[in-house]
Amino acid sequence: MSIQEILLSNARAYASRQQVQLAELLGFGIHGSVYVAEDNTKGGKTAVKAHHSVEPYQRERNVYLRLREAGVTEVIGFQVPRLIRFDDKLQIIEMTIVSRPFVLDFAGAYLDAQPEFSEEIWGQWEADKREQFGARWSEVRAVLSTLEQLDIYMIDVSPSNVAFGT
């Protein structure tokens, strides 16, 4: 069974337990796959993210728990998904679906302390991010600084997880 098949199987098991229907694949990345879930009894749609590794799952779950505790639903105008529920056994996080501008995907984030990399690595990281975001890097840096005030250190930053409005 491929990783994608395992993730889909876990998402289906979760959906069955929560009495929601899985719909289309919303996206996927290095840490897992995200599916749209529809709740036919309550109406509305949510996102169900199935992770394939424990550590990124736990990091993302813990970031969402911290954001929920702090009542954070947006960061300087960027929407942040709200945690609905999670399943540690299946490594699933269910959250609200947000629209642009948004910040999401915290599987690569760290809590309480920034990872220790050399100055050279940090310099290259920043140079890469400046190139990716161009003139908007200062806005992205402001989002990251705001998250850091909550001791959330987002390292996996890209235009797909810090997205601007159209």
C-alpha cells in the first residue's frame, strides 16, 4: 500500500468515526494530504489533514492547540485555520477551511524555541525566502514575527502556506 493510499484510508476511517463525508483532495505536501470533509447533519465543510509521520503531526497539532488557547484566528490580516478536533491514533487534524490571505501548514513549525542552525544556514534560508516572496517578504516576515510572539517558529514557509489575497 502506498503512502497516499494509507493517508486516504486513515482519512476515511476518521471521517467514518466523525460521521462526515470525505470529498475532494484539497492539497498534499511532504507531511501529508488534506481532504475536504462535508458534515451533512450540520452543514458546512472542513479540512481533514492526514499526516504520514508522528513528529510533524504532533508539531502541527500542538501549534493549533496553542493558537486555539490564544484565541488566534488571524495573524495581521492573514486567516489561520481553527482546530476543530484531532485523532492521535490516525494522525489526523480537522480544521476550518480558510480563504486568502492565509497562513497554514504548521507541520514544520517549532514551539518554544527556534531550531539551532548555523548562521550560514539561516542566511541561506532568508535569501531563499526573499527570492520566493520578492517585495512581499517584509509582510511575510511580519507574520512570522507575530507568530514568534506566541513562541511558534514557522520554518517551512512558502507562497503556498503564507498566501496573499488576489
